[in-house]
Amino acid sequence: MLSIIGITPLLGFAVRLLPLAPPEYVAGLTIFTIVPTTLGVGVSLAQSAKGNVGLAIFLTVASNVVGVIFVPLWLKVMLSAGASGIQDIHINIADIFVKLLLSNLVPTLLGKLLRDCVKPVGGWVTRNRTLLSIINNTSLAFIIWQTLSSAREYIVNSTFGTMLLVFVSALLIHIIYLVFNACVVKLLRVPTPEAVSTIIMASQKSAPVAVTAISYITTDPVAQGLLAVPAVTGQLLQIFIGQPLAHFMATKVETWQRQQQAKLPEVQPSHSLVVDAGMADVPAQLKATDVVVVGAGAGEGDTVPRNS
């Protein structure tokens, strides 16, 4: 959680120094570093990697809730006057906080409340989970497509070298996050399923949240489209890298699970049978082949040979 909200955004200080043109690409990459983890992709990858899915869901919800507070602050720090090189960016912390609160946190809390408190709603959501997922992902895709379309002419006219630099920069950001988080969980000796989920979730950034934040800091549709390019590129790279990485991590989790099973003590068979009918102490010394009957018709504490 600390890595998602407090540590990984620090890379933005280095990212904003990249020599990319137009400056919107640099600012877009910087914004991408400060947003919370992905809303659904990370959980799916954690499940494919056989990690702790509950932890992945917790990190998703918690980081996006806390991000409502921290994203406006990081935007102010990273894109302060003169730092972004873009004149049409206006950052009002209170205004962005209220908009993120209304667009991200309130719908999440309202949906959770309805699902838990209104049984018909909860049942309907459970039965139509696939349909709702399709609608959600389609809506996000249309929002991103609409944002990018507003800068279509500028994006198409960008040189191959510029787009390659954006691609490589987004790739390096994700790799740096993966290496950093893997080292942290290794040093902390986190159990493998939890380590897998932590690495995946703490190394992901959410393009939809980045696009939402972009729409709150500038009203220029062209600037919005250019700023969104690095975020969309970054999330696509996360998916392409994440899937084979999840399969690799799944083998690590399976190996860890087999090792844990091997450490479990084996149950040793008993060498004597004691039948207790509710009476007193059993003699301390017993022959391995004897049966002790206590208070069941034989004399108390009598030892009867097993083969008699």
C-alpha cells in the first residue's frame, strides 16, 4: 500500500526530466506514475499467478480510496507551475479532490452498500457478474477512445522515434516497479502467495484513473488526448508483460505450496489401543502389543494381550 501511494510516485521526479516532445507526453507519463493500482487487471493477474486474491482486492480498493486524497497532492507537486512545460494545466487541489471523491469513491461505496444491504441487488449482481464486467470494460474503453480521438491529428503526426521513446519509457517504468517491489518482498520474507500479489498490484498503474485526473486539470481536448497517450501505452504494456509473468509466478507458488506440504509432520500409527470407559489412570508402562481395558468389566487397569 505504501509502495503504491507513497513510493512508486517518486519516480515521477525523474520521469518529468525526460527529453520528449511534445511536453504533454512527459506530463502524461508523470501523471501515470502517481495514480493508484489498476481496477481489475491486477486482480485478474494475481488470480492467474495463484497469489492471494483477497490481498489483491484489498490493495485495489484501499489504494484507489486513499488515492482520492493523495493524487491531487502529487499532481500539485509534480506538475507545479513551470515543471510540466504546459501552459493550459490548472491544478486546484480541493477541486480535484471533490471531483475524484464524486467520480471514484462515492460510486464504490454506494455500490458496496446496495450489494450488502439490498439482497435482490446483491443476487442480481452475482448472477450477472460477467455482463457487468463487459459493460464496465466497454465503458472505460470508450472513454479512453474518446479522449485519444480529440488529439488524433497530433498523435498520427508524431514521429516514430517519439512514439518509440514513449513506449520504451513506459516499459522501463513498469520494469523498475517490478524489480523494486520484488526486492522489497524478498527482504521482508513475505510468503510467496502474498509476495506475488504485492509485486503485481504495487507495480501496476491505472490508465482510467490517470485519464480521469487528466480531464480535471485541463479543459483543452487536444492536451487531454496527448496526456492520455502514455497512460494508455503503459497499461497495455502492463497487460502484455503481466500475463507471462503471472504464469511464471504461478510455478513459484506451486513450488512453495509443495514445500509447505512437505514440512507438515507425518501422523505415526499407534502401537497400543486404550479403551477408556470413563475410569481412572492408565498404567504408565504398556507393552506395545497389549490392549488396556479400563472399567469395562475387567479389573481396573487390567492388561489383556492383544492376541487373546
